Amino acid sequence: METFLGYERSDSSVGVRNHVAVLPSVACANGVAAAIVRQIPEAVLLQHSIGCGRGGLDNEVHTRTLENLCRHPNLAGVLVVGLGCEVLKSEQLEQAAAQASKHVQRVVIQEEGGSRRTTARGVELVRELVARAKEIKPGAVALDRLIVGLECGGSDAFSGVTANPAVGRACDHLVDQGATVILTETTEMIGTAHILSRRAANVEVGAQIEEIVGLQEQKCVDVLGPMAELVISPGNMDGGMSNIREKALGCIVKAGTRPIQEVIGYAEKPTRRGVVIMNGPGYDTDSLTGMAAAGAQVMIFTTGRGNPIGFPMVPVIKVISTTQAFQRLEDDMDVNAGVVLEGQSLEQVGDQISDVLLRVANGEPTKAEINQQDGILCVYTQGTSL
């Protein structure tokens, strides 16, 4: 079995990076969290827009997402920055990190005496966390410990011809090695439930696939009415796509051909290895956050038009669908799948993607990491604002 250099954690998970994260428990603490990271650039900032003003299912999902991000295997340590009066308590996030045996500290703005004092204290604590993280050394780990998230964004008509099926070849190789791959973006499965359900490992999983795709299709009809077929972006249309079913047929091939073992909710962790479907939205940054919270240590992001976004603590490998687009955006792209149109086979490009993935798992930075394309965490919200 193939191996990579990973960071073994006390909770039995394995990271491909060894970061210290600064996580605000509420958006009101983003400024202080950012001020801390500006002084310690080795740390990663996990800014987001939630923490209050939500109820019901949204509050449950947001709590699960942030708690699971605190537990992420790519993190050696976490500083939680609280405000003091938020709904999503900083103590909860601190406890989640501690349960995963992270080195964890917490500061609260209203208790420390304001932004400047909290920033100064936070800087001290993060310096300590970074020093402790540097003591952790990687070791050889079997590839079956890897969870890979799959994403497509800024797709064009060639995405389903070159980039996505090439990633599918790489995913077949990963699954055959015992690894796990997560396919999400339920909106971009509309019209393909019958194809995906045929790949289900059992009848129950097949029924779950039919259910989540059917519900998402109905939601699109409820919101868009007769325009539901066009639930794709203007850039997708400019890139040659005509409707959501066409996009979906290209989207689902990212997950290869192996049986689908499980359907999980947004930001939930897989319980089975192999191909897993996460029920989540089509918006790229929501999807990346959900897969990171599910424990994906690496993500593969295919694009046709070109999308540079990465993720703060998870390396994101960019695969672009045409050579013309690759040449325009070479600084942002890791793999040019457009060579399939020039004579290389999907298998050859799939092998290249597998090779890049292994190098990234061993510590090689992706273009998104080099360019610090971290962005802000976007967490799935279904509209229960108060």
C-alpha cells in the first residue's frame, strides 16, 4: 500500500499539515482573531460570519461545523477567540478541540478588557501553540487514512470531458487503496440520481441518494419556478453549458466508478471508507467548508473558467479543463487536464493528479497555498435568521 508523510494525532486521525488555527466563536471576534494572526503569520485564520442570529437547524449545523473544524486532523493547535455574549459559546469550541487532543487555548474579549488586551494575550498564547506544534514530526502513514474532498466551480463545457473524469480516475485509485473521497454539491446532482443510486453499496444508500437529490430538485423548483433548469451560474453558461442536468452529468464523474458507501449530512464525518456523498449546497465556499468539517485533509477542485480559491487549513489542488485556460491562469492551477484534448489519455492525467495529490500530502504546497488564497469560511445556512 502507498504511504505519505502524515501527522498522527492522539485521536487516531492523521493530518497532512501541522497548523495552529485562530478561530473566532462569533463573527464579532473576527477583527481580534485577524490582528493576532497578522503578528504570527505561521498561524491560520478561520474567519466566518456566524455565531449568533440563527436558530433551529441552522444553529445545529453551524455548531457542528465549527466544532468539527476545531477537531480537524490538519490542526496541531487551536486558539478560540470569543466575544463573551454569543450564542455559539467559545467554551464549546474549546471543549471540542480538547476532545480531539489538540493543544487549545481560549481568550474572551469582554473578559480580557477589549480588543488590544485580547490581541496581546492571544499573540502570547499562539506563540506557545506554534512552538508546541513544531515539536510534532511527520511519519509514514498508509494512504487509506486519507479523506479527499471533491469540488468543481467555474465549470465550462469541457469540465465534464477532461478535468472531472480525470479526477474520477484518480479517485478510483484512491478508493482501491482504501482511502475515502467525498462528493458533494447536491444541486449539481439534479437529474443524475438514477445513475448515482445504481452505484450505491446497498438499497438503503440508494434510497438516500434518491431522496436528497429529489428534495434539492424540488427546492430549486420552489425557488425558481420554470427557471429551475437554469440553476447554473452565468459563467457556466458562457462556458458552453445549457442546464443543470448537463452540468450534473459532468460533476458526478469526479467521484470515479466505485460503489457509494454512505450518504452523510453537511459537515458530518464519514463512518465508512470509499466513495461518500455529503448532502450540501452547490456554492463552492460552502462546500469546501463542509468537506473540511467532515475531515477532508486534502481537496481536489476542478474548474473550467478558472477559480483560484483555496481553504485556510486544507490544501486545495486545482485542476483546469483546457490548456488555453491553464496558460491564462497558470499561477493558480496545479494540473492542466486540457492535454486530454491534445492526445493524452484520461488515465495518464488521472495518474498525474494522483502523483500531485501524493506530493501535496507529503507537504508540497498547492498554488492556492502559495498564493494565500484562504478566503473566509462560508457555512451552509438554510434561512432561519432571527
